[in-house]
Amino acid sequence: MRINIHSFKITELLKDEISVWERLKNCEKPVVLYGMGDGADKVLAAFDRYGIKASAVIASDDFVRGQKFHDFTVKKLSDVEAEFGDIIIALCFASQLPDVMEHITKISEKHETLVPSVPVFGNKLFDNDFITENKEQIESAYSLLADDLSKKVYENILKFYYTGRIDLLPPVTTGKDEAFGNILNLSENESYVDLGAYNGDTIDEFLHYTNGSYKRIIAFEPNAKNFEKLKLHCKGMANVSLWQLGSYSKNTELIFNNKAGRNSAIADKGVATKVATVDTILCGMAAGYIKADVEGADMETLIGMQKTMENCKPKLNFSAYHRFEDIFRLALYIHSVNPDYKIFLRHHPYIPAWDTNLYCI
């Protein structure tokens, strides 16, 4: 379904769709959760809110050891099939691994498989109340998207959030090469700012697309263990400035959960961590390209780099999936700061709709 740029209506987009919550509540099959951990915790909390009953919890065969999750004994899919027959599966974990995504697809061909929409950060659910509350912004952001693929990605991701249908993702999934080659077109003389640099892997990504050449690199990483890995990774590199900081809308100190890997984020409990604005660290220095994967602080990060966007209009690569509202509010804010930006949206291989990013030039 194509929607004219001047008549995009979220109600029209979703008029023939059934929400994932309504489908799970009213289906006559046993609802089986696939996965454990934070995602499944959030899904079960949403089930309580919507009055949905879960009948079982499964994990991949290699992970099933008779463990408990909430009040359920975790089982293999084959055991649940033997017990219940036909089932509907609620997927409660994320993966970008090709073999795992292929496995999920094969299961979905056998049993109806939906992804209940729970946010990576925050507690807002993408339901009818959310749509009503944000209708104007959702529709306004659509008009800012610079090409047909961006608009199709936007439509399908919104539908996916609402319905949980994983078949909506493959038609709008593209690789990183497409975004870096067709949109960003990085030069070999870029001043790169990496927000959420982790262990240096996105610096490597940057260098891959610039043939190893650059003017300077400035990297933020708030987690102490990750920062040590980042320093080791960048040892001996010229014109590289590393900051053990989180990016934010002001210079202060916040509590981070101190989780390992990429999951370090602002939380209620954890480790006191310094955060700063990009504008402060750059102090008027030009940036040519800024990448941000800042675990839910995306809007605050943009606010803290307003002057940089106004004055030198760096190319942007921003995650737009940590909170459901990010897919529209980040684009609206970027446009409000500098209307000269062309704004693109891309979804890269991932189930659910993680790695959905804004690319702005």
C-alpha cells in the first residue's frame, strides 16, 4: 500500500491490521513465550496489563535445562507441541545472527509467530493509546523522509510495532553498505564523533568505509570496562581523542546500570557516570560525521549537539529504535534544528526491528 506524502494517516495505514495484543488475547490457541530475560519480563508485564494468558515458555533446545522462568518450567518447542498441539508463539528476544533469524523464520512457517512490541528503554507500549497520543507527530515525521525506501521502512516498522508480524521486516531490510554507499558517502578526511564507541567496533566500521583514512576521531564510551577495551583497541592511532563519558543534553553525572557489552545505559541503580554534551567536547570544532548508539539517551544527545548541527551540519547516523517515539521525534527535532538536513530511514537485518537507523546528510 502506497500512501501519498500529503495524505499519510496512521489510522489509514493500520485500518486493516489487528494489534499484537488483541490477537494474542483473542486467539484460541495456547500462547507460548519464546525466550527468557528482560524482553520476556516486559512481555509478561504487558500480558498482565492486557489480560493475556501465557501457557508455556520455550527456549532453543541447547538452552533448555529444566530451568524456571517466573512460574514456568522452560521447555523445548517439541515438548510444547506434544503437550498443546497447535500454538501461537510470542517472540521475546532479539537477534541479528543469520542462523538465529533463519531459525525464527522456519518456526514462523510452522506456527504463527508474533513479536509483542515492548520498548528497549522506557515503558510506553505501541498500542492504540500511544498512536492517539502521538498521531500528529507520527504523521508529520513521514513528510520529512527523503526517499521512497525511507517511507516504506517507516510504514512497515510502524505496522510491525502495532501487529508484531515479522513478515513486515524482510521487504524493507537493507545492508549497511547501502546506507554508507548511497547516503553517507564518507570521505577520507572526515572528523568522526563516535557516541557509544563500545570496544572500537564502530570505529572499525568507520575506517572500513573511509579506506582507513580520517582527519580525527573523537569517541565517547561511558562504561569503564568497555573504555579500557576501547583504549587498547585505539592504541597507536593518531588524532584520536577518547572520553569516558556518556553523551547527554547537559554536563552532569548520572547513574548507569554498568551492564557489560553495549547495554550500559542510564538507570535507577548502578554506577555514577559523567555525561556531557557533544557541543561542550567539540567546543566549536567542526564534525563531519556523528554516529550515535546511546541506549535510550538519543533525544538528549541530539539536544546536546544543537550548535554542532546548526553550525556545521555533520552527517548523522542515529539509532531510532530504543524507544517507540524515537522513530518520529528524532527526525522532527533534527529538522527543527537544521531544516537543510535530508533525512533517511533504514532497517538493517535484525528481529525484531532493532538496528533501525536515521541517516541524515
